[in-house]
Amino acid sequence: MTSRAILAGGCFWGMQDLIRKQPGVISTRVGYTGGDVPNATYRNHGSHAEAIEIEFDPEKLSYRKVLEFFFQIHDPTTLNRQGNDLGESYRSAIFYLDDEQKAVAEDTIADVNASGLWPGKVVTELAPAGPFWEAEPEHQDYLEKYPNGYTCHFIRPDWVLPRRTT
């Protein structure tokens, strides 16, 4: 039995490169979701975000841990921006698949806001998952094909998300 997560946090190349290496991740694919254009493509994706679909083993990696890593590798406090990438395509978003994922996401966002690990409040969009349009083959596994390619994602050393106390 596997689980799925759909996340957006800027350019999908860097997100995929870091997330795919996490223990418990079975597969990843990049694409477009959360917008208005059917059959979205790189050249025509309207208001969709560049996103990553993650298939993972929930016995080895919890949805909470997926989200904690997501918040570690991108800045969730910049609206429609990640690094030099500007625009709605590069927004921070969690596309939940069910009520349980929504609750875990809300709790994780509250912990990020309470932690002070980022200089501002989280602007990550929380929305139900809709259609996911797989990106073209040249965008899949991009940084494996081009190891010196562009990315604005990185693992922040010693970044650990504490749970807030009530």
C-alpha cells in the first residue's frame, strides 16, 4: 500500500531532485496542477503551479515527514516566488487528497508559523487536489540529466520543525 502527496514550492526541478532521495519515497513525477488550463504544458499552463506528485511508503515515511521536508527545502513565506522565479507558477501549495491530509497540513503549517524558523508567516496555499497534468519528458528527472542545472532548493542544515506546545 502506497500513499500520494502533491506539492508545489517553486521550480519543480529542484523539488523533485531533493524529495526523490528521501527514504520511503517510491517515485516522483513533475507536472502542473491547481489551475485553469486542461492538458497543461510547459508553454501553456495558465494559472497552474509547477508541482510534484510523490508516491511514498507510509510505513517508512509519514505524510507529516513529507511536509516537514517540503518546508525545509523551500521558503513558504514568499508569495508567488521562490528564489529568482516569480509568478503564480512558482507558488507554495499543498494539494491534499483527503480530510486526513488536510488536517496534517493545517497542523504542520501551524507548527511552521509557531517555530520562527522562517522570517514571516507561511503563505502556502492549501487546496483540494485536482487534475495533475504530467510535465513533458524533458522536465522529468531534470537535475539527474543536468546535474549543474538550475535550482533554488536546498536542504537547510540542522532545520528541525518542532511541534508547538498548547
